[in-house]
Amino acid sequence: MYVLYINCGGDFMGKNLYLKAARAERDWTQKDLAEKVGVSRQTINAIEKGEYNPTIKLCRAICRVLNKTLDELFGEENEDEA
Amino acid sequence: MKMKHKLFEKHQLDERQEKALRKIESNSFYLVFSLLLIAIAVQPILESHGWLIGISDALGEGIVLLICAAYFCIQCIHQNLWDRKIKPTPKNNIRISLIGSVLVFFIAFLYKYLIDFQFSSAIITALLGATACFLLCIALTTLLASIHKKREQQAEEQAEE
């Protein structure tokens, strides 16, 4: 279900405010999170702005680093649809 | 001890950048495909009217290659992409330019030698061609690398929302 939702096509999904909040909880910048996950800062920025739809692999890596579940960061009810 | 060949080293692009690069490569393929089709259709018509006399047989293909190379470069610069493995350093730029100039040397040598079978004039032509190619490649790669680095720096300095 997560795979179907997360990779459901289209690059614009609406801002991911829960990811931003989870990052802010730990007082991390986008660059800090990007370094821990192994991607560029622009990628984290694009995910938070809803401009990029990450793969399940990247979603899991972000969740692991932030100690959150997939549901909490990327679940359907967390979408902020414009 | 594990010996890892440079070709199999980790890519320097993350998944989003890789996706962007693949899209550029895909678009470039369709561009080459369609432009070559046009060139193949148009060139015989121009030749039959005598408009291409004295001009290289590979003019159409050369134009297609230039257009696609320009598209690829512009799109990669726009997306802040360079290469999957090679970084835009002066050392790498020199290496790439040397490879290109060596290829040009051999092609120019063969081309000239097969025309008049004069070894010395073929060598001189090949050396001139290779030198011109090297200088052009170095200039272009250095310019593109500096634009890329500037854009990367601007993207990094961009304030977080």
C-alpha cells in the first residue's frame, strides 16, 4: 500500500510539513539531514516542497535517521494538498 | 584486499539527480532520433538540387550532433548535473580533452594519409587538428565547469524555506 501510494506517479504531491517538523524537532538543517541520509540538500528541499516523489528506499532511510515511521512522515493523511 | 575498479565506484549523484539525468538522456535520444530522420530525408533533396556541392557529406549528421550536444550541456547545467562519476576538476578536464584530441589525431592522420599517402603531411595535419581539439575542449570544459560550480554554490546558499 505504501509502495502504491508513494510511487503513484506525478512529481508534485503538496508540501511535506511532517518531514519538516520532524527535522526541526532535532534542530537539523536540510543539509544535516541530507548528509545523514546520503543525498544532496536540494533533494531534501524538493521532498519537503513536494516537488520530488522519493523512492521507498529513500523514505525508509529518512525515517530511520529521524526515528519515525513511514506513516508518520509519508502517510496519506500527512499530505498538505495545495 | 578488495580491489575496486574506478568504474564500479559509487555514483556521485543521488536518486533525484539520477532521475533528472536519465530524463535528459531520454530526451536527447529522441532528439537525435528525430533530427537524424529529418537529415536523412532532407539531405538527398538538397543534393539533388546541387545545394550541397563542395560541402562535407557528413554536414547533416554534424549539425545533429552539435544540436544534441548543446541540448545535453544546457540541460545538465540547468539541472546542476555534471557526471555520474567524474567531477569537474581541472585534472579531469585535461584528461577528457586529451582523450578527445588523441582520437582526433588518429582520425585526422588516417584521413590525410589515405588521400595523398604522405606520412609527414599527415602527421602535421593530425598534430594541428589534435592541438586545436585539445585547446577547444579545455576551454569549453573549463567554462562549463565554472558555470556548474557557480550554480551549485548558489543552490547551496539558497535559504531553506
